[in-house]
Amino acid sequence: MALLEARGLVKRFGGVTALDGVDLDIQSGEILGLIGPNGSGKTTFINVCTGVTAPNQGSVWFQGTPIHDCPSWQISRLGIGRIFQTNMLWPGLTALENVMVSREAFSRASVLEAVVSTRRFRGEEDSARRKAMEILEEVGAAHLAGRRAGEMSYGQSKLVEVARALALEPRLLLLDEPAAGLRSELIEAMGALIRTIRGRGITVLIVEHRIKLVMGICDRVAVLNLGQKIAEGPPAQIQMDPAVIDAYLGEPIVLPGEEQPRAGVSGR
């Protein structure tokens, strides 16, 4: 059984069909890439899987449990984390505080205990601070712990957003364009970080327009176009698929180490 199973997903916004009968499985332990032209339904797929929007038809199952009718907070607690395309950090909070907010999901202290600052509340707060700092160190953002999110560069905020998602201890992490706006050296660092996350036993779905990043780190790649899945398979198969080339890539791509150079695309 797949970790996440989507069956027959349909999502309409007025007269626009963003998802049109999409079937997609995410296997435990893999890095799955989801690519396609702008408006092909990639972010809508993530939004349906995380409870941001409900499908008009179809179902989503996570670890054998139906989640397509669940609210976002419940899906998060079941073990699905995500980062958004846009910066969703609290600008007035520091990096450490932003990550600590996610740790509140594990708190057992009541609101009253927080108000009067009981021993249990203080203990949970200290534990959350230590855990948040550990996660910032893991993603290479420990030096940002005391910096307010509103003062960070775009690349720095991306790292903190990943840390915040990891603070929820997800089994599945959905990354919506994590490399968007990053310089080439930071894109490589993001790829290494995603591999490290998978090494921790976390399954990853990455939506990304940086095609060489996707092809370089993913075990499988699925392709959407006009709300429909048009291809799915290993990166080497997808980058040569005629339907994918016609709908999205424009031409076959070349990856480092390939014997036959081919004209390629990057940073689309």
C-alpha cells in the first residue's frame, strides 16, 4: 500500500478544471517530483492533499485513512507537512520562534497553564526551544535563530520554512517550489537538503520548475498538463517522453554525467 493514494481527483474553480481525474500514488521513502506547465494543477494537487481545498470528486488516502474531507490541522497532525510557494513565516518572529510555533502541536499544557506559566508549560516551552534549535541546525539555518523573518533573504526564509515543516515531525513532506528564486549554489544546497530529509525516513513530494533539480534528486517523476496526468516514471524515462517534451520541456534535457550531450532547459 502506498503512503498516499489519490484517486480520480477532480477540482473545479468556476469554469476552470484544475484537476481532471488525477490518480497518483506516493510510495513510502521516495522522492517524487511533480512537474508541468504553469496552471497544470500541481499546487491544486498539494492543496487538496493538505486540506486547503476539498475536491469536487475523488479521494485521498494517507496510510490507509481517507483524508479528503479532513481539515488542514488534522491532516498536519496525521503526519503531512508542507511549504508553500510564497513566504508564510511570521515576519515579526525570529526564525527560532517561527519553528517553535509548529512545536505547539505537541503541547499538552492548557491555555490557562500558558497564561499563568505553570511548571509544565515552562518545561514544554524549553523542550520546544531545544527541538526547534536542533532542526534549524539540521537544515543549516542555526545562524538565523535570532533573526526576525521579515529581515531574512528569500533563500534564508525558505530554509526556515523547511525547518518549520520538519518541526511537525511529518512522515510526508510536500514542497511547493522550494528552489524558486534561489541562486544556483543555493539550488544545489536545497537538493542536498531534500536528500538529507529523505535519509531521515521522510517521504518527499516536490513541485518544482527547476527541471535539472527534479531530475537529479527524484526517484520518480509525474507530469501534469491541463489538470491531467500525462506521464509518470523514472527521470530518465520522463525527460525523453514525447508527450512531456511537447507539453512542457520543449526538448530533451541533459544531466551531469550523461554520455550524449543534448540541448536542455533549466530554471523554467
